[in-house]
Amino acid sequence: MTAALCAMALLPGTAHADNPIVQQIYTADPAPLVHNGRVYLYTGHDEDGSTYFTMKDWRVWSSADMVNWTDHGSPMSLATFSWAKQDAWAGQAVERNGKFYWYVPVVNRATGRMAIGVGVADSPTGPFRDAIGHPLVENGEIDPTVFIDDNGQAYLYWGNPNLSYVRLNTDMTSYSGGINQIPLTTAGFGTRPNGGSRPTMYEEGPWVYKRNGTYYNVFAAKCCSEFIAYSTSPGPTGPWTYRGTVMPTQGGSFTNHPGIIDYKGGSYFFYHNGALPGGGGYTRSVSVEKFAYNADGSIPTINMTNSGPPPADTLDPFVRQEAETINRESGIETEPASEGGMNIGWIENGDNVKVRNVAFGAGAKTFTARVASASSGGTIEVRLGSATGTVVGRCTVAGTGGWQTWTSVSCPVSGVTGTQDLVLRFTGGSGYLFNVNWWQFSA
């Protein structure tokens, strides 16, 4: 965590922003998946201070409302693949028959070339293990996207500078028919200005899906800097027709990477930029916008915003909520908790966490938090609206004897009704104060 990141919530104009959706680390290459009423978001992780695409693990986040995102940590890394040397780059996960398959590009130690590996898990949040112990496919190229058609046939597409695909077998870890190349024609993928050896707009990062009988291929176009473009087809392998720009070149990162889903009646476009402090082409951050398809099925031009989408649902404070479920944060980081899941930590005086659109209904009477402290602790201020909003309760946290020695503390709250944003602000002396694993209100 950089000092600049810790100061994120203090910057003018960002206090009410919902983009980027993760602030505690740099994230890139978003790949959303809707499963059992939640959105699971699979991302890469740019290391702090990177001057190249220095990426060692992948991360998972989830949300039920598109504004509060739960940090599930890193369920897969380069170490998952014994044959991988480096470069935990852009991948995508899909569910089939109760298992989750995550296709990712890494450098094969034996050949020094990019290859596509596949992780498998029994849960969307992992942990993932190497499904086959060797590359699924290898031609030196990157950025796999996976798509299962209505008839059950699955396809894996990837590539830079080419666009290749294979037909996956139902086991999702093998394929039939060899590697196929999609012809990169200007009719199919647009004309690149001064294209030379790359005459079309296609660069990398394909995202293939089907909607109302039409196949869409949304991709990073041109270079550098990239914009997001798309093509459509009547079939999963073409012929493709170039349809134009989805997101113009914007945002402080010379790359971009798309992901599109429908969720709770809306359509959402995920991308990355360099919007966090210290951000740039090698320190990127994932964001999301809500959009609506045009009547003819075409995708409108979508611009990056700080505000992000409106809430797609409310958050229920009367069930246990993970402390690492965050809309905005200032100063905190996350880590695996000894009780399972993640906790927030590295909390210092004045740090805070915000969640949006919390449905208190007729009112709450008590706030409870699961805490641990190897220091003398501090106080959790329960505030409404913002970090300077009305204080409706204060919970004292004493030392517990260790950063993973957990206990529950409770305190009364008053004046908490209706649907409001909630901020937990942490106060105390110098140094780290305490960790928080989860919280919950009682009516």
C-alpha cells in the first residue's frame, strides 16, 4: 500500500466516487461472472510501483449491488502452476457443472513462451488448483476469454497479435480440432491507421459473449494507447463485422481490457484505467459503468466516470457483513483472517471504510464488530453519510493480545433508520489500532 493510496479518500472530487471499485490495491483486466445472484469479479494485480506488467497473482471480488465489493483475496497465483515462470496476466473464469474454470496466460518456464493454463475450483472464490498440471494450449500469445454457447459447446479465444480459438471439450480442460485462427480482416475488425503489419484495429483482450442470438467480440483496439471496440457475428467463429468504438482512449493507462455482463436488469461494462494515486499504465485500477444497449442491439459509446453505476440493490445490515465489503476506503489494507475469509487491517487513526445504500428500515439498536488487536486498541465510530457525518454510535476496542486473536464488541446506536450510506471511522493513538473481520447491526 502506497502512501498515495492511503490518502485516496482525501483527494478532492473522489469522496463520493464509486470508481475505481477497488482502492486498497492496483487491479487490472476485469473478468466478471454472474453466479447465484452475485457478481464475481476476477482481476489481475499490479504490484505497487511497477514499471512493467509485474503481476504475480490474481484476485477475486464479489458484489450483490454493484457498489459494495467484497475482497476475497488471492485464490490463485503463479505458484498454483508449477510450470509457470512469471506474468500472471489477464484471464477469465466460467462455471460448468458446479466447478469454476479460470483460464490465464503465464510464461511457460520450459519454453519461455506465453501459454494458457487453467485453474479449477469448487467455489467461485477458490481456492483454485492447476487442473491439468501443464499448459492447456500454447502459441506464445495472451488474454484468454471463455464462452459456452447455448448448445453446450465451449470456446476459448485468445491472442495478440493474432486471434485464435479452440473448441473446448465438456471437461473444460481439453479441446478438439486443433488451434484455429479467426481471419483478421478490416471488414471484421476495422482498419488501423498506418497499420503496417497489423492492418486491423484488433490488438488483444477479446471478450466474447452472446446476446439475443448475436455474438459479440469486444476487444482492446489499436495501440498505444488502446481504446475498446467491438465486432458482431451470426456465429461463434464468424464471419465478424466491425461495429466501432465502445470506449474511447481515456483514463491514464495505455492499455484497457473489457468485460460485459447483465445483472439485476442492467448491463455493465468493466474496464481498467490509471485513476488511483500513483496509477498509470503499469499500476491500473478496475472500474465499471452501467449502460443500455441500443434498440438494434448495438453498444453505445461508454465513457469513464468517477461516479460509476447506481446501486443495483440495498445492503442488509442485520446479517453479518464482512468488513472487507467496501465501497470506499481510506488507509486500510486487507489480509487473510484466521477465522476464514479476509479482514481489514493496518488501521490507523482516522482511517475509515464506507458502504453504500444500507437498508436500516425502521431502525437499528446495536452495532457489533469482530475485532482483534495486538496494541491497546481504539474506537469504531459509526457514522452516517460520510467520514464527517453524524456519529450514531461508538464501540470501544481493547487489546486482545494479537492481530488474529478475535473477540466481539458491541455498542448501542441511535437515529439509524431508512436507507443510508454507512461509514466506520477508526480512531485511537499512534500506530496500528486493531483489525476488523465482520460487523452486524441488530434491530
